[in-house]
Amino acid sequence: MGFGGPEQKQIEYVSQWIIVATGENADEVMPFIEGMGDFGGAILHTSSYRNGRSYGGKDVLVVGCGNSGMEVALDLANFNARTSLVVRDSVHVLPREMLGISTFGLFIWMLKWFPIRLVDQFLLLMSHFLLGDTEKFGFRRPKTGPLELKSISDKTPVLDVGTIAKIKSGNIKVYPGIKRMTSVGAEFVDGRKERFDAIMLATGYKSNVPQWLKGVDMFSEKDGMPREPFPNGWKGEDGLYAVGFTRRGLLGASFDAKRVAEDIELSWRIEAPKLVDLTALSL
């Protein structure tokens, strides 16, 4: 570990177990879009975004309609930026609150008592009642329900914090995917061309484990995720474990953490008597 200065020191830590818990979202994803080098304005990932104060009165395009993209678009609109949002894929948008409580808390409670598909039906019904038909505003819903989709993939439903209201009022425009960037803006897949002063990439994050963990085969070089899919990707060889790489949020991380703790406890119970015997011999 370097500390800077003319004489750097290195410290070596030795442990029987290593738990990799740096998460799925360590480094930002910067996609390649044709024409990016030609665009004359600013291109930023939302990880560098602070607030919309400096964008008031400017034309800003937010690429990506996940939770980060929706929140950044809302903040820009609140600072009077002329905001546009790219919605390329299908996505579930749910109200942040239902029946006076958080949507997250509500569906966690419901899943204790009802099957996931019934909970999905309830969430979609309430979403339509509170938000209206979001497909009219450019948000195509997946055919699979929000929680079932999350359980089989890494696609998280979006919790609306007020962005849909801004879209309904016309303060935020919605566009489909980008075909290419131009020197002054972007051309979309439906043929429309628009001018923009800045483009915000709400294009997500990725694991960076292969950059710093060397000499192991547990993690894929391609995406930095465990090679073994859930629920088997939490344990490697020689005391190496992973927590939080399930693409299933806090519930998946909780599953990993419990398995790792149980396995280390079992390993310690096996090894501890040997350590005691060695100590007695040394005495």
C-alpha cells in the first residue's frame, strides 16, 4: 500500500479468509456511442453530477432511465434546465410510496405473506392508479412483473420521486435510444435530431474486482462478477468469499453474508482445536 512521498512503504496483511465486498457498482460504465468525439458540449457520467445549478437555461440530455437517471433529470428540471431523457429499454416505474408507506417496505412485507406474482399484480395496479399509464409517456413496461423480473435478472424497478409529473407537464421530454451523437447534439433512432449543451450518462456501474484481485479464477475478467451464478457465487477457494454480487440487492447480499458467516464459523470450529494443540506443544 503506497503512502506517497519519496520513500513509500508497503504493508502486507495476512489473513486466513478474504471477503470481497466491493460490490457490483464500483466503477462507472461509459458506453461507446457513435459520434461521441464530435460532440462539442460536455459529456459527464452521473457519478460526477452534483446539482443542476450550473445548467439552468441549458439543454441537457440524460441518457438512461434508471433511478439515477430519473433523479438527475428531475433535479435538472428543478433548476430550470431544458431537460430531456432517453428511455431506450422497457422499465417498470413504481410510485415511491403506496398507502402512505414506502413501496420498498410494502412489498418486502407483502412477500412474507403472498406469492411474488400476486404482489407484482398489486404493485402494477397501484402504479397505474397513482402514476397513470406510463407507456403513454415513453416508458414501456416489461411483460414480466417488477419483482419477478428482479429475481431472475439484474433489472431493478424505478421508484418515481416526481419525474413522471415533470414529464406529464412537459418540463421533461422523453426520447428513444440514441442513434449517434452530432457536433451539436444527438440523433435518435426515430429520426429526430436535437441540440444539447450537455449530456449526462446515467449508464450504470460495474464491478472492478479483476483490476485489483489477481491470481484467482473466482471472478470473470469480462464483468467482474463471480463465475458461478446465484446462489453459488459466494465461495471461492483457499478462504476467498464474495458478498454482494448476486444482482439481487440487499436481499442477495444478506443471503451471501449469512452463508459466509456460517462457513467461516464451521471452518474455525474445525481449525481451532488444532491451533490449541500446537499452542500446548510450544509451551
